[in-house]
Amino acid sequence: MGEFELIRRFLAQIGVPSDDLALGIGDDCALITPPAGFQLCCSLDAMVEGVHFPQHYSPVYLAQRALSAALSDLAAMGARASHYTLSLTLPEPDPEWLEGFAKGLAAVSERYAICLVGGDTTRGPLALAVQVHGWVPHGRAIKRSGAKPGDVVLVSGSLGAARAALELLATSDPSAAQAALLGRYHQPRPRLALGQKLMPFAHAAIDISDGLMADAGHIAQASACELVLDARKIPMDEALKHLFPRAALGFALHGGDDYELLVTMPGQAWSEVQDQDWSAQLTAIGEVRAGQGVRLQHAPNTNYQEQAGYQHFV
Ligand code: ADP
Ligand code: MG
């Protein structure tokens, strides 16, 4: 199977074309008509076998994780996702693998009504990169740099489950609780709808890909503020607390891959927002103060304070 047949058979019709798509896969470029009054919001995420996903990893999950991780960056800016491109490097064109991969991409693409509009396909060690595009009303994107002293710090959903799942990847017959944690790793749910709801209220946001403490540090640094977090308030799944009672808090503070949103907004905005049903996705975990860095209060011991977060090249 050649490159063109591979694209035609597996990648040519994935997702939901939107009104702004004038020309998709098949020419030298895709053509997209920007909606008036919006800015293009774009982000690229790369994944390499053995670094970001295990060897012999399911192609369905790989596609879902790669696309979801990229979409999570759009969620953090408050953007509406629109389309994406894909760079795929494969050791060989295995039809069974490609079918699974296309199925995973299609599932996430349909869930968020986005479309694969182009890419590049090469031979080599397994790796991929997804570039996502979305639209945000001009000048309204939520940045990391907008936090202000007095803001409430909020986090969506719950933390630590994806890190716990790393301990369970080799489990052959997972229990219901184990399967719940594994699902959080294999099939992350980027908070796209929530990001758009938050856009008018939030001062700052980031998606938690490296771990709560590390990503809170990014807001603190970009905003030149201190984030003070309360360890007792960090939301964690029942399954996580039950299966990893001693490690749970460390996983929630320092584990990556949860793709939840960390947000700051004025206390007044938080009071208003609590009337809306979507605010139930959020938990207040701290506040922004004058200063720098991230301080964790009420942790069982001081070991939890240290900043981890995965960094390449250190
Ligand atoms: P060119 O050589 O002009 O860059 P290619 O031969 O690489 O074009 O690709 C042909 C068409 O297939 C283009 O529209 C390109 O965007 C699309 N394409 C190639 N690889 C992928 C991929 N992995 N996913 C989606 N579209 C792809
Ligand atoms: Mg060309």
C-alpha cells in the first residue's frame, strides 16, 4: 500500500466538515475561511512511541489521546475547535493498525464536530503530531498571564486518575474501579464546552497536562502572582482514593495527562457563575495572591510541595 492509497483508504473522510472549510484533504493545502470577528487559535502536540505512549499501544487509544491532548489546549484558551492536521510517521502501513487509528480519530472528531483537513505521512519510527485549529472572539482568548491577586483558583473535574492508570497499564483483567482510572488515561475528555463557557469570566487558564503543581506554576510565572492551593480541596475520584489511598494526593498534585482546566477568576465572577449548571464541573482549590510561585497549604507533609512536572531535556 502506497502513501496515497493509505491516505485515501484511512484518512480522507474523518470527522465533520464545518462551514468554514472550503477545501479539505487532496490538494496541496486545505482552505479555510475565517469567520468574521474571530482569531485563529492553533496548537501542535507531538507524541513519540516509548516517550508519550507505551510500545504496542492500542492504535484506537493512541489516536484518541493525541487528538484529545491537542484539543485540550484549545479548551484552555476558550476557543471553539474547528479542524486539525496530522503528521503520521509509521514503520510500515499495517491496515489493521490504520483501521484502529482511523476509528479512534473518527470517534473524537465526531464527538467535537471537527474535521481532519490535511497532513503528512512518512516512514520511520512510530510518532505523530496533531495541529488543532479553533476560533476565539477577537481579543477574548483566556491566557495564562491574566491572573490577579484576589482571584479564586478553580479546577475542573478530578485529578490524578491518569497518573494512577500508568500503574495499571499491564493489568490484564481490570476491575470496574481500575477500568475507570484506565479510561481517564486512554480516553481523556478535553473540556472544550467548559472553556467556552468560562471565556467571559476567567482571568487566566491552563490545561493540566504536566501536573497541577507544575501547571499552576506556569500561571503564577506568566501572571507574576502567587497561587496558594489547599491540599484538602483537591478533587479526586473515589476509585483513585480507594485503589491508591497513600499515593492519591501525590498523583493528583504531580501526575500529568488529566487534561482538566485550571482557571482563575475574580470572586465576584465565581459567585455569579455558581448559578449556572456547568459550574458544577469546577472546584475552588485556592486563591491568587501578590508574590510568586505556588504554595501548597494543609498537605500531610512538606514532600508534596516540590514541583515536579515532566520536562524533556533536563
Ligand atoms: P504534498 O506532497 O503536496 O505536500 P502529500 O502528497 O503529502 O501532499 O499529501 C496529499 C494530500 O493528503 C494533502 O492534501 C495532504 O494534506 C493529505 N495528507 C497527507 N498525509 C496526511 C495525513 N496523515 N492525514 C491527513 N491528510 C494527509
Ligand atoms: Mg504539494
